[in-house]
Amino acid sequence: MKKYTKSIAMVVTGLACSALTSTAALSPLTPGGAGVTPPAIGSLAGGTQVGTTLTSTYSFGSGADQGTIQSLVYSGVTANTLGGLTFAYIITVTAGDISAVGLSTFPLANILVGTIAGGTASSSADFTAGGTVNFHWVPSVLTAGTPTEVIVGTSATGYQVGAAVPLDTYPGSVGVPAYVPVPEPTTVVAGALMLLPFGMGAIRSLRKDRTT
């Protein structure tokens, strides 16, 4: 009986640890802020895939670096405390290696980043003022073999096709199609408000020209 009770306790403990791993906190990033080391989580617990998987093939450096980048979008991911869509990117290097991947464009005030445990962990991630999310593998590189999955949690409720750019020492890398968030309504309104002074200035100039 004691052995049976002990076995049950071990199973319960294991399940609890698994749950904690799958809902581990992601790291927040803001545009132009300091980079972070993306934490690894066990899975996209609670998530439901939205739409289809977008698979893009890249090749640069005269074919020295090749691979695929799959984009997936999920709703309801527990680890995404921003409450919106979570974007997952499965990177598979088939030849050569890459040192970074840039994801453009994320027109958001803040995001959460992480990786799915099992692949080569990203050494750091940053979020540029221009809205590009970068995952780096430095000083190590991402080589051919086991796929690596990086994730970006957002508050966005819509998505569209943007670009993912794999980077390495070889020149010639170009962006390939990848899912990114649709700008939030507040972001669009803020952008429009920023343009108002230019519009008012143009109107004044037209009126001035008509009166002279």
C-alpha cells in the first residue's frame, strides 16, 4: 500500500512539474528596449491553431544555407498573458547554418518571447524600434538537424503575411513569407494622429497659395 501511495505521489508530482513547464512565463520585450534570453516552455498549452500552417523555403549564399520556416498562429495559449494571438515559427536548417532570424513586422507596443524546449535554444531576442523581432544563436549557430521553434506572444487579434529573414555570414539572404500580427486599432489611430499635423500644414499651404 505504501509503495502504491508513493507511486501515485510521484505521478502527481510529475504532472505538476509538467504543467509548470508548459505554462512557464515568457519574457516581455518593448520596441527599442533591452534584449532578453528567451525562456523555454514545454508546449503551447491551451492553444488552438488558427488557420493553416505557412511553410516557406529559404536559400542563400549560393545554396550554402538552406532550410524551411513554418509559421503557425494560435489562440488561447496559457503562457501568453497578453491575451491575444501567439505566433510560432519552426525553423529547420537543411544545409549550412544560420545565426539569427528576423521577423517583420510586429506593430505592437509590447510582446512576449520564448522557445519550445527540445531544439537549439536561442541565446537572445530583441525587438527593434522598427517592429522587427530578432532571435539570435550566438556564439553558437543553428545547424542542420532538429527543428527549433521560437514563439512570440501578442495582444493582437488578427494576422497577415509578413516576412522572416534568416541571417548568416553569407550574403544574399532575403525575406520569406511568414505570419505576423495585423496592427491593433489603437496603433492605427495613433499613426493617423501623428500624421494630422502634416495634413493641417498642407491645408494651410494650399489656402495660402490660393490667397496670393
